[in-house]
Amino acid sequence: RQGVDYPARVIRRCRQRGMSPWITLRMNDCHCNDNMEHPFHGGFWKNNPQFYRKNATGYFARCLDYAHGEVRDYFMAIISETLEMYDIDGLELDFMREPYLFSAGREAEGAAILTGWLREVRGRAAAAAAKRGHPVRIGVRVPSRPETAAGMGLDAEAWAREGLIDLLVPTPRWATLEFDMPVREWRKIADASNVTLAGGLEIGYRPYIDGRTWQIETDASPELAAGAAMMILSQGADAVYLFNYFQPGWGLPVYLETLNAMGSLESLKKIPRTIAITHRDIVAPGETYRPPLPAKGRKMAFQMNLGPVPDKTWNCSLLIGLEVSKDDSAPAPGASVNGKPCKVLSDTKTHLGPVLVRVVTFSVPMAALAETEANSIKLASRDAMTLSRVEVAFRPPDQALPGNPESHAR
């Protein structure tokens, strides 16, 4: 309305800087759907409630149902307009805003509908490529597990096998980083076709789902982001994909250093990183899933893939968080990694909203670590524990371990 075509300006600047311009389209965004007059909403969504998902409740109930031809035609029109107006190298279909594309219970039959629709998208991209004289690639963002994506009607494996996509981004939705995405499974899918695989990073870090602390633990630290990126690249992904990665709390120098390091596995190996246990924030209907945290008991055991282990000049620590009462006086639990006992470095208490958390940090002998899928972490306590956090940190020799600012014990 003001005569400014923002995408066109950005595309021109990308070309000037030797960057490949893409446009991303959110395929079913339902932000602010409790306010029908919010300016986010277009007329099609507001005027056609009959096309909302059926048999659904909660935030995603007002997502549009792609089983309706009118819905598919609406999004196809947006795609066609985008390809006609803009000389782009790629078009991303963001199915993570939102992955609920069919009425509850109709996801399986929806998969064939969506795959057929993607064939038409691919055809239109091919026509645009012929017009522009260069390839126009198709990318998709999908849930972090193949079985979850398939269970929601997003048959990414079929899309890759059939050559309907060029870029595949398995990713969490929003709530937290994931350190255990099955990247190697996705790698097999990508290797069966000529598809680039990029693992997605979210800005948040929430070890577990808890309404009491939901708004407290949000932005991931640079070390956690580097750890998640390390897990993606070390398992065979071609790239790390960053979604809305603003992170204003890091400061510009750290932000640039961290993001630049994510360009290669070798660069990530040189910077501090932390691997943590978190949860999956998207589960398909009927899919069985139990988040690992919080965990309760006197004895606990976890298997963690820590990625490439640094040389023995580096330092390693294990941090655990325990929900406790204010009069807690139990001795710190014992901890071991791959059967090697760990020494307590610090034992403090802090509040996360109304929750009192005891944070215990242990030094981990570097010799105990193994570059395997299964580093065994065991905890044992005199009293029953409620475990809400598990983190393993790697720091170079000139940096102190978390929770022990004076010590460089190995």
C-alpha cells in the first residue's frame, strides 16, 4: 500500500551479496486465533470457519483442514502468486506453522491428499524455473521424527523418494531445543534421493513440560545452541537450520561467533558446548511418548549421546536439577558416567518461579567419556529424587566449568 515491495528488495540485495534468496510460507499458521479480529488473520481464515479442523480442541483446533479442496486451492494460489512475482531460488513450505493440517483422526487419509498436492507445487516450481532460467527448489519443515511427521499426514519420506522436495528440515516446533533428533534416520531418507538435510534449532530451552515454569526458562544459552548444532552435524546432517534465531541476550560478538561456528563440525569442536535432555514438543495422534523428565526415584540411569568428545585437555561437567522443599537437607546424590564416579563441584538452590530447584554440578573425568551413542549416566540418592534437569558441559582448558568458577579439574 505504501509502494514498498519488501521481498523484492531483499531478493535484490541477496543477489548483490551472492546469497541465494528463498521465500518461506507458513502453511497453516494460527497465531492469535482466539482473537478473530487480529490483523494477522486474512479473510479466507476469518470467513470460512467451516474449513477448520474437526474433532479438535485447544490452540490448534482453528487450523485449516487440507482435506477441503478450497483450502488447498487457497494455499496453491499463494504459492503461484509468490512464484510469479518473485525471482527466487527456492520456496520453503513451513509445515511447522502448524503441522496440524487435518481433522483429528483423519491424518492417515490426509497423507495421500497432501502428497498429491505437493506434486502440483513441484510442477509449478518447475514452470517457474523454466521461466526464470534457473532451478527453483522446494524445501519443507516437518516434525523432528519421521514417525511423527508421517502420523500427522506429512509423508516426508515419500516426498523425498518421489523427488518432490530438495530441502528437508526436521525440527522441533517451538518450545525447546532437541538434542536427540534421529538425524541418522533422516540421513537414510535423504540419501535415497538428492535431498539436502538440515536439522532445525529452536531458540528455547525447556528440559520438561511444566506450567509452573513455562515462561521462565526460555532462551537457550550459546553453549546449549552449540551443543544442539553439534548433535545435528555429527550425525550426518548437511547443515544447521536456525528458525527465528534472534537471541538478543547473547550479545553481538558471542552471537556471531556461535552462528559462524555452526557452519561446520570442525568449527563447533573448538567452542564451548552443552548437551542436555529435553522433550519433544510435537507428538502425532496415537503416538506413544513419555518425556524423560521429570523423573522420580532413588536410582536413575540415562543414556546420552554426547557427540564428538574433546581431547583430554578439555573439562567436562554434569549438572542435575532436583525439585526440593525449602527444608531439604539430604546429602548430594552420587553420580557416575560410564561407571566412573564423579566429584561434586557445587551444590546450590535456586527458584524457578514457585519451584525450588537444587542444582548439583559434578566434574566428569574426561577418560570416562566415549564417542558412542550411549554414554551411561547414573544417579543414586539416599532419598527419593525428582529430577528436572540433566546437562553435560564441555569447556576448553582456559574456561571454568559451570558451577565451579575457580576450578579446572579434569
